[in-house]
Amino acid sequence: MTLNIRNEHADALARELAQIDQSTITDAVITALRETIDKRLEEESPRETAVRILARRGLSFKGTRQPVSPAAYHELDHDLASE
């Protein structure tokens, strides 16, 4: 498989990272992609963000709170589309 970088800026960044890491451009790209993926997976979910913001204000979700079903969003979407 090949990855062909046709963007001068992306190419320059890949070469810079390879030079810093003293690695190949391929290894630099793999490292950058892996670190970016890992970072995004470690970020808090929207629910975690809401819990953190509520807690800062001394609030919280009710223990019995249930998420809205996907069907409700589907129905809302169709209701708005018919207007």
C-alpha cells in the first residue's frame, strides 16, 4: 500500500517530524497518526463534558435520566423536513 502526500505543507511537516525523531518519513507519519488517534480517543465524551460543567456549578444529572432514543431524533428530523 502507498500513501502519496501531494501537499507541500504536509510533506514539509512529515519531513520535519522525521528529522526531529531521527526516523523515516513513513515512521514519522505513522507516529503522528497514532498519536492523533490516541489523543482523540482519550478526549472526554459530550456527556463527560456536560457532567463536568454541571458539577462546576453544583449541579448534576438526575440518577434516573435516560438518553433520548434515536427514534426521537428521527421523528424530529422528519417533522422539520415536512415544514
